[in-house]
Amino acid sequence: MAEARVRDRIDVGPRFTTADAIRLNNMFRGVDPVEMLRVLLAENMLGDVAAVSSFGAESAVLLHMIATAAPATPVLFLDTGKHFPETLAYGGDLVERLGLTDLRILTPDPETILKKDETGLRWSYDPDGCCEIRKVVPLENALAHFDASITGRKGFQSATRSGLPRFELDGDRLKVNPLANWSKAELDAYFEAHDLPRHPLEAEGYPSIGCAPCTSKVKPGEDPRAGRWRGWDKVECGIHTPVADPDDPANQPVF
């Protein structure tokens, strides 16, 4: 009955509400992420859904889970024009190896780039503005056609992601974080168990990998995302915002 109510809401009302996020967090309490994704996608409980991937250091885990559950799920990748070449090559290899059949590469609007970042150096003096035109706007435009998105965020990655729930609202869309409560050790074990390739830059000291100009190596003891926008008061690119109200039942980590 709970599954039917979620599907009915997708068909006849607002995409999702706080009640839906709470219901799904409780419904999938303790369920293995692969099984959770299999049920969600097979039962069409999310409506039109896409996965968002950066092809970063840990992306292979979520992409393998999606390929296992439903390999035709659209995978959205933001090609900002500023990625490490290793990231682009790694992403292509992952998609082919895992058998994902619907990769969609999103790029910034050329006219916007010409007007707002003609030199290509906006990242050096306005990283928020650079992320806005190269990531936030292109992804928002792409997600307008979807009811839900699946992300690879984990709570351990940074203080702003601590307590991340599996299901949260993103406007009236649903954002699904299957790995919200996974530890680094669990991720490493999954890589080993499924013989997944590592991002080539991870071994060089990059546990979190974004655009090349704004990504640096991480020192021992730092948060995995400490190398992102080092020296700036910035911890997220803008496509994922921290949980707004940790006291809201919809934003409680239910695992």
C-alpha cells in the first residue's frame, strides 16, 4: 500500500512532498542499497529518474549499483570544460565497462560562457559564479524533465554532509542518496568485491575530484573534500546544498 501511494502521488499531484521523503526513509530502513535501487526503479516509485555522476573517486560504486539494478537509467555528467583529462577518460571507461546505456553529457550554454566567462578564468576570482554557469544551471535545466535524481553523496565526506538522509526533497523533486551512511571502508570493500577500477588521481592524493583548477590534494587528517576550493569559503558547487533543517523529520538519517 505504501508503494502504491508513492506511485499515485507521482501520477496525480506535486512530484514529491515532505511526507513522501519521510515515508521512503522509513520504508527502506536498513535495506541494502542495491536492493533499494532495484525496488525503486523496477516499481517506478521515483517516476522519471536520472543519476547524477561526477565520475569522481568513488563514483564507480553507485554506478555499479545502478547498472546492476537498471542499466538503462539515464546518467547525467556535467562536462564543465574544466575537468581533469583523467576524469573524462575514467568516466568513459566506467560507462562501457558497467554496461550503462544512457549517458547524457551536459555542457554549459556557449553564449553564457562567452558573456560571463570569456577568459575562462572566472573560477580564479568568483568560483560560485563559475559553478553557477558551468554546473548549476545546466543540471537544473536537465533535471526539469525528471521527478527524482540519484546521487553518490556520503555523510562522511564533509561536515556539511554529516547526517545526510537517504531520501530528501530538492524543491518538489526527490533526491536519493543510496550511500548516505556508507563509510570509506565499506566503499573500499565494494570496490574490491566487484573488481571496480579506481580513478587514477585517487592514488595521487585526490580523494574528492572536481574541476582541475579548483581541486587540490588532501592532507592527512583532513576531510575528503578539503581539497575542493581550497582557500575559499566554499564547500559545495551548488548542485547539492546541505540539509537545510536537521530537525525536520524529512531530513533525519534513517538507515
